[in-house]
Amino acid sequence: MYATRPPPYGKAPETPLGVLRAERLVFDAPSDLARDPVHLARLRVYLTDLLRPYGLELEPGILDHGRGQSYGEMAETVMGMAIAPDDAVDLVVLAYAIPDITPGRATAAYLSHICPGNRLAFAVCDQGVAAAFTGLRLIREYARTGGCRRALLVVVEQAELPYDTGEPVAIPAGHRAVAVLCGDPADGPGRAGGLEAAGLETVRVRADVPPERAGAVLAADVAALSAGRPDVTLIVGGGLAADSLDLQDVDRLRIAPAGRPYAGVWWELAGELAEPKAGRVVFADYDPGLRYLCLAALDVVVTRPSSTSEAPSGTAVRLPVQRTQRTLAAQEHP
């Protein structure tokens, strides 16, 4: 069993941490397991036993549609895009909210097995949109020990939840995965898009933030991180309403499309880094049910200007000098 302890208080090494690479992938088709009769029979028994203590029942025939996805296969594919076969990885963190269709498999352990290097792996869940940000925080803390040179954060969401949870739950519109390779920004080349380094400036998860306060709290954080900089890009997930944001300290805004409640902001981050622009990138999301407000910031250095004015996907808006909520609402794309 792998065991470690945090560095002594006040003596933690200042280990640089940043994003070396980010890849994203949409899965248009369901998993083969979603149409495997043997697997579905076992899944039906598992879910029936899971729901019975709560007086709930599995809807008859709900699994026969064959629409679900497996996080193991999704993560394996996108991880293969983010790391080369000879890239040693010390830590793999899987972040998700909606369970997948293979609840009997320890997916993080499976990913540890297929990933190159001497890797520790675990999953973060039951935190809504905060799961991936918590994963990034944990990666930063492991890096501080000096024993984690490279880590992989894998954010996944799939669109099939075959039972009523009893509470409102944001269900994704599709199956998506994002892999974020983290490490020392000086430890290796960036991507072909011109990314040289993306150092992690901060990562925060604020608890018990009321919905009516989320925009104001985020604005204060963005203002502190901007500090008068003219090159700040803000990426927001679907949990933050665009018309509630104070954008006076933001040069560019990128909005995750609807239907991507958990991976959306990370999907847009990968798109932003695919055609990077030098400056500070702040990305944030909010979970109204769990009242988590999450934020992180990267300082991006590029080797050459990007080839396009906007990175693909999502909504990217360059804000005018006089930036107001009303101006944003007029320019936002559907």
C-alpha cells in the first residue's frame, strides 16, 4: 500500500506546478457494455439492490436502451491523447459526478494499471462540479511533497442515469472526457499550438456560497487575481449565469455551452490551451445544489501567437474597454 504524509508545516518545497497539456474528446456512441446482455443483467441486479432500501424501483426496460458509457474506456482513450507511452506519470486523479455503467469496477485502479510510470490513482466524486477542482488541489499538494513530478487529472461525464435520485441532478447531454497533464511548467515541451507553459497560480474551492452571492464572490476573486492586468481570460461553467458576472476586470470571456455540467469548464480550458494566448486564464464554476464555488488560475506563456483569433467550441467574447453586464448579454451567443 502506498503511504505518505504531508510536508512539515512551513517547510514544504516550492515545487512549480502547471498544465503541460490538455486534451478533450466527445464520445458519440454508447459503450459496448451498454449493449452487453450479461453486463446489463448484473447491472440490473446491482441497481435494484441499491434502490430498494430507499423505497425506489428501477424503471422497467430502462437499461434496454443501451445508452450509457464506461469511464474506464473513456478515460483510457483521452489519457492516450494526453501522454506518450514513455511519459512517466506519478499520480492519476479521476473526477466525476454521475456514476457510470460499470459500478463494480475500481476505475481508478484500472487507470493506474494502464498508465505508464510508478503511479498512484484514486477518484474524487460526490462533490458535483467541485470534484475536478478538488482533484487539482490534491495534485498540487502531492506535488509539494517532492514525490510527484507529473500528474494526470481526468474529468469525465456521461449522460445516462437510469434511476430517479429523489433530488434534482444535472444530467449531461452527452459523454465527454478531458485529460489535464500537470507538472513543472519547465519540464518538457508544450503543444503544437504554441503553449510553452501554463503555471498554476491558484486553485480554490469555497463552500456554502449562496446562489445569490456566487457572482459577487467570484468577481472579488477575479479582481484580486487580475490586479490591473489587461490580459485576463475568464472561463465559466454552466453553474454561473453570465448576466450575474461583474466583468470589469476581464478582457475575454469564454462560456461553457449548456449540457456539460461537470466537464464543461475543463472542456473549454482544453480548447483555450489548444490555441493559447499569453496572459492569465481564470476558470470557475458553481454548484447551486452543493453551494460550492470553484476557481483556478493559470499564467500562460506562448512560444508564438496562435493561428486563430478564437479557440474552437463554446462561446468566446472579447469584451470592449467599457465592460458591463449589459454588453455581455448583448454579445453572448446561444
